[in-house]
Amino acid sequence: MTRREQSLPAVTASPQDAYPPAQIARLVGDVGVRKATMPTIQIIMLGVLAGAFIAFGAMFFTLVMTGNSLGFGPGRLLGGLAFSLGLILVVVGGAELFTGNNLIVMAWAERKVTTPQLLRNWSLVYLANLAGAVGTALMVHWSGTLALGPGDIAATAIRFAEAKTTIPFGEAFFRGVLCNVLVCLAVWLCFAAHDVASKILAIRFRSVLSWRLVSSIRSPTCTSFRSPGSPEPRASPLRVS
């Protein structure tokens, strides 16, 4: 060590610094073990809540996109920020979301979790997410809130549903994969954070990036609005595909 290096003050990590990647990986693995061994009823209840939370984010997204005249880019930026509400509620509220639980594969790769435990968690969480998202969408429909605007919110929701159901299979598959990658990245960044505000900031940037991707939980929420007998949407210049 040179004399100059000896004279430099020692650098100490601040308690507010992000956790290093190696420590994040350990945290993700430990949490993965807890999730994989969670009791069935707890998984189902937290999974239903996560589905409802994502539905709330989709509803907020639909609201801010209704009558949006900011332009394609700025409008999607605003919509992405609004939709991030869903993942924020999941992470801060401690719910079980299928896309985030894909990170359990890290515990599986370290042989801390067995394959049956991994598939059990994914299956239960996905079905619970689906029930929570669709159930929330139905309650919104029955509550009559889609008629606000008047009717513009319902028209936007129906157009989103139609856009989701007309995406070719190949495109939908790869959009879904990319969306899951971004969710896992957001959850990973949340493990690096020490406080709620930092977690929210990490999630918001991820949601802005995923505005054109297909979420396995958000999509059922959107398509639930397009049920038989639904009113035809009004003509609108809003592009949602």
C-alpha cells in the first residue's frame, strides 16, 4: 500500500446504502424457502389479495388512460406510473403474486426447495391470483363504477380487453415472458432497499418499462370487462393496442 493510500480515510458503508447483490441473492433464497413451505390456506388468501391488488392497479391505469390526450409516449408514461399501484400494494402489503414468486426458482436451484414444493406454490398462487383479479373486476362491473364518465371508463376498459384478446399467440407469449422478467427485476430491487419509499421508486420505473407487455394477472382483469352483453365502446381516438 502506498503512502497516499494509507493517508486516505476509510470508507464505511452507510446504513442507507443498497444491499449488495450477493446479500440480495441470500435474502431472495431465504424468502423463497419460506414461501415454498407456507401453509396452503395462507398461500390462497394472500394470492387472492395479490390478484385484487393487481386489479386495482389495472383499474387505476384504465381511469388515467380514459380521455388521455397527452400523446402516445407521455400517456403511456402516466399509465405505467398509475399501474404500478398494483405491485406496490403487493410488495408493501406482503401478498403472494405469481410473477414475483418466480424468484423462488433461486431457492430451488440451490436445492433448498424441492420441485413439488416449487410447483405447489406456483399453482396455488396463480389460481388464487386469477380468482382475486377476476373477482375484483366483476365487483367493479356490478358496482356500476364503469358507467362513470359517463360510460367513457367502460369504453376504455372494453377496448383494452379487445386489444389483449387479439394479440397473436407468439407475441403474447414473449410479452408475458418480458413482463415477468421486469416484475422479478422490480422485486429484486426491492430486496436491495431499506425503506418503503425506495421500494416504491424501484417498482415505478419497472412499471413504466412494461406498459406494452402482457401480465399473466393483469390481462385476466382487463378481459373480464369484455363479457357477453357488454355495451359497445364509443368511438375514440385513444389507441390501446
